[in-house]
Amino acid sequence: MNTILALALVLLVMMFIVGGKQGLSNFFALTVNALLMILVVILMASGFNPIIVAIIFGLIILASTIFLSTSQLSVAGPAFVSSLLIMTLLVGLILLTMTLSQTAGFGPEDSEALEGFSVYIGVSFPHVLIATTLLGTLGAIAEAAIAVAAGMNEIKDQASDAGLNKWDTRLSERR
Amino acid sequence: MKYLGKWLIPFVAAIAVFIGLQFDSGLYTKPVGQVEAVKVVKTTTHQDEDENRDRIVKQQVLVRLLNTAKRGKRITMHNTYSFSGALDNKLRVGEQVFLDVDKGAYTLNNVKRDAILAALLVLTFGLIFLVMGRRAWLTSISILLNTLIFFVAVEWEIGSKQWQAWWLFAILAVIFTVLTAVFIVGLKPIAATIASGALLATAVAVALGYGVMTLTNFSGIHFEEVKYATQTPQLLFFGQIVIGSLGAVLDEASDISVAIFQLHDTAKERFRAGMAIGRNVMGPLISVLFMIFIADTFMESVLWIRNNNSIAQTVIWVMGLGFAQSLISAFGIVLAVPMTSGLAAMIAKMKRVKA
């Protein structure tokens, strides 16, 4: 049997044992994201602008990660909206820094891997790098947004200014 | 307004550092120059065997030298770049570059990237300090210390070359974990819980991953595609998994342990609470690593498909390693939930009995 499929199957079983229904939903999100990422590569390679592809699929991946990770709408909603804001900010920052740093493409250490390949492929590597950077950060953005939204949802009933201060001190004490 | 203004500080500081480092060329012995004017000399279309059309542009560049004895002198050189830019860079006015000099003739060595790198570092740490307040010191020191240890270990490995990279990474993983756990919660029993939970889960995950791979005869896994491997690529592959997943597993283990130690229930209830927390965070954590591992393969995947490899072949050869890495890392993240919950519940109980 194919090793990747076997690994995926073992993960599915473990996620179900540990996470139950939630685990299955997480695994489903992972499968969806895997297919989306393959689709991103295909689209970039067929000549679509990598930046635009990354932004469109970034939105879809954020949505699937967040809404399949938590069943509470009061957590998923704010998490999704704040992720979108952060993503917008990051697109600007990534465009700026990647343009200034010019780190795209391959270095001398890649010469072995490039042997036999034509590098003049008509797809802009700087654009592919921007897509890589943007999509690479999305998982972390979604995770942080869900964690904060879930935490705030937990404490919302006790949330008054005095209460929040208490939380703050409690947090710093325990840490 | 005052509140908003605070958030601008890191950005302003980053821009200031970026501008400041435009004047640091005196620190380098290699010639540094600033591009003052560019002119396109020739544009050709390039077509390769797979009918990929690319544009290759030769530009004439006027560069003012910023350091060495020839400081202030202006030179002209040529730079060739392609639209795809796999191995070359388009030069722009205002940009600073390192130059090679041979018998008075200057050629482009590389783009000077210290200013943008330092600006990003300032921005990152500035934001960390704004968000975390006093705790940022500990986090920053922990990050710096881990980075330092990593560099020293890699330098030492390169110097001696006697060690298998795998053992180096295994030892590094233990050091990183213990150090980070102590930095998160201090020298307390809970640090031991976090560290042992994370290490145990990672170790079992790698063993399980290796077991599944052996049982399926590594079919569809192409270790020859592990990048920059000069020694056994398998071991390097697992080393990458261990170091790569450590942060996520540690994050989860500390979330679970901290919550369990705060409860005052029986061990069983504590275990159940830990499992509930873990269940909620494991999905998003797995996608963090997954997105990074897969996005990392984009450049090579596009190169492969454009070089007339089928999509299936590209997915298996190039993205396959990324998938395998994400899956085995995911083992660790899932396993850390019951393991940390169990350990934390046990140790928290022992502590209460003693007290």
C-alpha cells in the first residue's frame, strides 16, 4: 500500500480515538486543504498569476480551517473576520518585503536539484514565493485567531474591567 | 488615538532601521554599490524544449561605489535577468548590491539584504513586545537562546562531520524542549510535565511513522528528493520532522498542562479536562505545520510541472515528502493530547498529596 495513504489512515484512526467527531471534522479539513494546495500548484503552473491564486485560495483555506475546526459559531465567526483582517495586512507586508528582499528562486546550493531542468519556465518565481509565504502563514493565523476567540468566548460572562484585570494578573502569575 | 499610536511604533522603528542600514557599507570588506540608473540594452524571448516562453533582459547598470578605496566612483556593469527569475535578479534604482571585482572590472555578486532583514526583525520583536508586555523578555531570550544553540550545534556538526545529523537533532530537540518549557513556566514540576509530554509524543510519533513507512516498504516516498542531504536522507528527514513539529507540540502540551494544574478536581476529571482542551487545539495546530510544509514545496512543484512532468508525478515526488512530514508531525500533535493530559493529571495529583 502507498505509504502516504497508510500514514493518513493511521492519523484518521488516531484523530477519531482522541477527538471523536471533532477529530473527524479536523481530518476532513486537512484533506480539503491538501486538495486545495495541489490545485493551487496546478493553477500556478498553468500560468495563472500566483499572487491572485494565493489570495483567492487563502480565503477558502482560512474558511475551511476555521469553520471545520470549531463547531461554535460564536468562536468561528470572530476568528474568521479577524483572520481576514490580518491576512489583508500581511498581503501588503509580504508584497513589500518580498519585493525589497529579492530572495525568490534558487541559490547555488540548489544546483544539484536543478540539473536537467529548464529554469526559464515563464512563471515568475518572485510571485510564487509571495504565494508560498502567504499560504504558509495562514495556518498559524487561523490557529491564533481560534485560540483567542475560544478563550474570550469562555470568559465572556465574567468579563468586566475589574474581572479582566484579575484574569491578566492570574495569567501572569501562572506563567 | 494614543492606543493606536502605540501600534505604529514597531513599523516606524522598522522603517528607521531600514533607512539606517543603507549607510552601513563601511562595515563590509566586499565592495558595495548603489544602483543609480538602469537601462535595458537587449530583450530576447527564450523558448525551452517544453514550449515555455520566457523573457530575458540585459540591463546596463550605473553603480556608485559606497565603500573601499574606490568610494564615490561610478561604474557601469551589465546584469541579465529573466522574467521567471529562478537564478537571477532584476536590479532597480536605489537598490544596494554586493560586487565582485576582478582586475578593475565589477560584476554583480548579490543583492544586499541586511537592511530589510534587520527591519523585519525589529518589526517582529517590536510587535512581540507590544502584545506580550513584560513577558516578551522571557520569550525573546528563549528564542535567541534556542537560535544560538542551533547555530552552534550546526557549526559544530559541519566542523566535525563525525556525527549523524539525526542524533544531533535528537539531542537538540531535548535541549530546546526543556529550555523552552522552563522559560514558559519556570523551574517547576509543570515544566517537567510539559517537556516530557512533548518529547514522549514526538518520539512515539516518529517511531510510529517509521514503522508505518517500513511496513509499506516506503512506497511512494522518495527520500532522494530530501534537499541538501549529503548523508543518509532518511535520518535528515526525520530530524526535520522532530525539530519542525516541536514548537506546535510544546504549545499544545503547555496549554494542556497549565490548565490541568489549575484545576482542583480528581485525576480523572483533570485528565478529561486536558483531553477537551487538546481536542480543540489539535486541528488548527496540525494545519499550521501542514500549510508550512506544503507551501514550502511550491517553487519546486511549479518547476517540475513546467518541465513537462505530470501532475501526479509532481505531487508524489515533490509534494509527497511534505505530505509525509505533515502527517508524522500530526501524529505527534494528536498523541501529545492524551500523553500530556495523563502525565499532567498524575504529577498534579502527586504534588497535591505531598502538599
